[in-house]
Amino acid sequence: MTQIERSHTGPRMSQIVKHGETIYLAGQVGTAGASVAQQTQDCLDKIDTLLAEAGSDKSRILQCTIWLSDMADFAAMNAVWDAWVPEGQTPARACGEAKLARPDFLVEMIVVAAA
């Protein structure tokens, strides 16, 4: 049976779950109240850190789901995303609008990556 490893585990969730060669990250948010560009960069910085801890990096992201509190922020979020994601190694991605956990969160990203 394939082992499941969990890191940064709390009563509600783990920030990293690794199953075999697949890494799942919990939804990452940025600094509450900051601009969507800053929150996006914060999310991406956290994703970089968590993937490195799990033995991976952004070039190995398989899928990213992005939630915006307002689709009017799509272009601003994409400007930061496009500067970060490795050319030629873009993951499968979906982006939608959702009410996030707090009104001062503007973006949340959920990542699945290969180890």
C-alpha cells in the first residue's frame, strides 16, 4: 500500500499531503487586505516554499485551481502568475469566482504537483 505523508497538519487540514509521487497542497491565500497582485505573489511564494519542502518545484505542477473573490481581478492575478510560471511548463489550470473564507482574501490557489 502506498504511504501517505502529511506535513503542517492541524485539526482541520494539512498544508502538504504526499501520496506516492503526487503532492497536494491546501489552498494558499495571501496577506489579507493587500492588493490582488500582492496576494497572488504571496500565494505563489507559499507554493514555492511548500513544494520545495515536499521535494518538488513549480515546474512540476500538474494542476492549479484558482479562486478569485471577483473575476474583475483576473487580469491583475494573471500578470503575476504569467511572470512566475515557467514557460513551456504551464499546468492544467482553472480559475473561477467564489466567496472566500474572509472578505479581505481576494485569491486562493490549490495545487497538485508531481514529486
